[in-house]
Amino acid sequence: MQYRQADRIDGLADILVASLEALAKAGHTDAACRLAGRACAQLRDVDARRWQKFNALLHRLSKQVRWDEP
């Protein structure tokens, strides 16, 4: 079975989103949010569909962050 390059990139994006969710679940939500934000910045102008995956994750996780803690 051959995979198109776009399918492989979609798969990698899904793996990265799952990894960031796991990072947040392990108690590192702040780090997961920062990395999701960096992914959003990289994808913003080049891939709206994949950008949306990371943007949705960022907004979902940011509700769990205590920004007032050091």
C-alpha cells in the first residue's frame, strides 16, 4: 500500500497532537500549550487544516493552565 505524502504528514500531525495531549495529561499542560502554540505559528500561513488541529488543542488545553503559578 502506498501512502501519499499528505497522508503521512496528516499522520505525523495526529501523532504530535496525541503526544501533546499525553504531555498535558502527565501534568505538563503549560509545556503542551507552548508547543501547540509553536506548531500553530509554523502552520498558520501554510496549512489551515493542520493549523486548526493544533489551534483547537491549544484552546482546549489552555483552559487547564494556571497562568498565575511560576
